[in-house]
Amino acid sequence: MIADKYLEIQERFSFWGCAMKQSGRTNAALRSRQADREALSRREAAALLGVSEGMMIKLVRLGRVGAIRIGKCVRIPRTEINRILREGVR
């Protein structure tokens, strides 16, 4: 279910270059690799949850959505996305 929704979102985001061909990989290979990722960007998580990226940033800052910082990047684990879909934001 979530993987299908994620692929649908990737299709919409492809005009921003998110699914562009890189290093000889095809779009399908990139989408497949990204669908298997354990953590999503704030933009991708916001799109899956149907909220704006600004709202997702606020929820992460308030601690209502668990996130991981990797260097300058903020990633939201799939387990957190699944929890929000099941229970809602705490």
C-alpha cells in the first residue's frame, strides 16, 4: 500500500528531477531503489501524508513526528510514516 502510494508520488515529483536518469540507471530502477528506502525526505513524507512540506517541518521541529538527522539532511523513517497513518500525529 505505502510502496504504491510512494511510487505514485515519485511520478508526480519526476518533473523536479527526483526520478531522472543518473549514472546509467533507468527511471524504473531509481524508483524501485527509492521505494525500498527505510527513510524518506520531509518532502516525500509530506506528500505521502497529504500535508504541506512546511507543516511537516513544523511537526518535526515540535517533536510530533520522529525524524533522523544525517548531516544536514532530515529523514523520516518509514516506521514513523506507518505509525502516523495508523494512529495519527501524537
